[in-house]
Amino acid sequence: MRRFEFVDGSSSKFWMPEVQGATFIVTYGRIGTAGQRKEKVFPDEDSALREYTKKVAEKVREGYAEVGAGEA
């Protein structure tokens, strides 16, 4: 699973996206916590992958940097 982090001033957040079949899953929160998990089901896997790609690009534009794989 890819892991992105944003650290700026008092902000210290992580964001981890993944796709399982037609489900787009994001785990996010403050670094050092377990975070929250959100799932969104799409009609097919291609739609979930499009959302994944869109959201990764959005987070990178917002200043998140990829730091590597996180724990599942």
C-alpha cells in the first residue's frame, strides 16, 4: 500500500489509498495514530482505479509526499 505524508508547521498527516476489486479504500489521519478508514464501492474495478489515480494526483498537488509502503 502506498503511503503519503504531509508535514507543515503543526500539521502532520498521513494518507494511504488502495483498491480492492471495485472498492476504493483510504486510511488517513495524524501521524502516530491508527487513523480512520473510509471505503467507497464503485460499479467496477476500472472506476475504482480512476478514483484512486485522481485522488493520488490531488494529494500530491496539495503537498503530500510519498514515503513508501505502510503496514497493512
